[in-house]
Amino acid sequence: MAKRLLLIIFSLLFTYVAKAQQIQRFNPDTVMTIVIDSAVNINSHRLNAQDFIDAVTRDTSFYKAFRDMKRYSFLAENRIVTYDKKNKINGKIYRKIRHTNKPGSHKVEYLAKSDSGSLYKKNGKYQLYTVEMFDYIFGNAYNSDFTNAPASGGSGKNASYKSKLKTLIFRPGTKVKGIPFISSKTEIFSPELREFYNYQFARGTYLDSIPVYRFKVTRKPSTAPGDVMINEMTTIFDTRTFEILGRYIDMKFNNMFASFNVQMNIELNRFNSELLPVKISYQGNWDVPFHKEERAGFLILHKEYKEE
């Protein structure tokens, strides 16, 4: 009886893993606006790998850039696409939004708005948790991070998930607490995980005029898939100030408890000497027990910043 039970368990696990590995990818818009000139020997620039690692792990500019938007009026274009299990589009969202942030007030004006497909529950909330989380952070659906008021993230499980998502977006390479079997795998610069990664350095030009370094961390080909979670993390630094202007991250993980494959790209640009977000793109799917499998892609553009 015990042997039969073990066979059933292993059979279920094999089926689950095989299913996760067969997930097809759709094409995202995650190409960074950078032209690479050449590889660079950072020693000649009086820099070393640790300088870049310290800058990545200590950086707060990304989160600050999003928080600083509350002082600006700007135009946002948001495109969201959801997919079914066969990677066919089953939902589309388009928003063109004018955010007006004047002292003491925040106004949202929809210049264009269209939805199609299966997107919402009966209570009006999004069907996919992924869409809800990204709309919460980037789309201001629940009047959260773009305003001067306290974020309305709520409490309990949702608040915890939002906190973890913010860590993955704004502080990649650091530990994400509270995720079984995954938390430590995000800490790619720890002594335990450094051996699994290669570092590459290059010089280039960002947005046609800004000289930058590209610091690219990639999983070594010999690394077993289960040993790491982050396959690649690329960070773009302004060579003049060493400020972070862009970040691309590719994460993939698969075990009996969870399966996901996610790519994100965030880019900043300077307005009135202040760094602000100009592009956020995402593609991904994830599948955990007792929840519906989710697949979605996003392209979010911010422009016409104006300080009120």
C-alpha cells in the first residue's frame, strides 16, 4: 500500500513538473532602450564587481522615482493582455490616463479606455491577481502609490503579497521573506549563490545620449535549474553619476509548490534633474496549487511630466 501511494505521488509530481516545463512563451516588449558600444574592463575605470553589487543592493532610486511621481502631472499609456492555457489572448485592457497632481489633490482623467474579453469577477475586481497587483502599483486602480495619501494596500494576505512584489521589482537581488523554498534564492549576491553566476560589463548609450555602464548578471549554463531563481539581472548605470537608469530581470522557478516564468523591464529618465519612470514592461505566467494559472503581459509608458 505504501509503495502504491509513493508511486501515485511521484506520478502526480512528474505530471505537474512536465506541465510547467511545456508552457510556451509569448513575445514581450522587454528590449531596453540602450545601444551597446563594447565590452569594458571595469578595472581601467577604477571600478570592480563589488562596486556594482553594492550599488544594486543599496539602491533606493527606483522606488523613490515612483514615489516622486506624486509631485508631477503626467500622461500614462497602459496596455495589458491576458492569455489562456493555450497562450491565446482572452483579455485586453487599454488605458490612456492624464494624472494631475497638484498640492493636496490628485486627479485621474481617462482620455481613452477600452476592455475586452474575460477580465473581471462579478464583484468588479480583476480575475487575475497579477493584473490587480500591477494595476495597484503602476495603474493607481485603488488610489495607492501615486497620491499623497497613505497607500490603501489593506492588511492581511494581500498586503503581504504586495510587499513581496515590491521587493522583487524595486530591490532585486535581496531576500524576499515569507516565500517557502524561494526566499533565499532571490539573494543572488550572497556567498552561497555567487558561484552560480557570471558577471559581464559593457559600455553603451541610453536614450541616444546618456553614456552608461551595463552590469549583466547571468546564470552559469552548468547551474541546475533548481539551484537558482533569477536567470538574468541587467542593470544600467549612468557613467557620470553611477545612478541606476534601467533594470531587466528574468526569473524562472519550478517545484512541486509553485511554477513561474517572469520577465520585467523598468526604465527611468531625468526630468528637471529628477529621475522618473518612463517605461515598465512585463511578461509572465505563474501557477500555484489551489489557484488559477495566470498569464499576462504589460506595457506601461509615462511621458509629458510636468511639476505642478
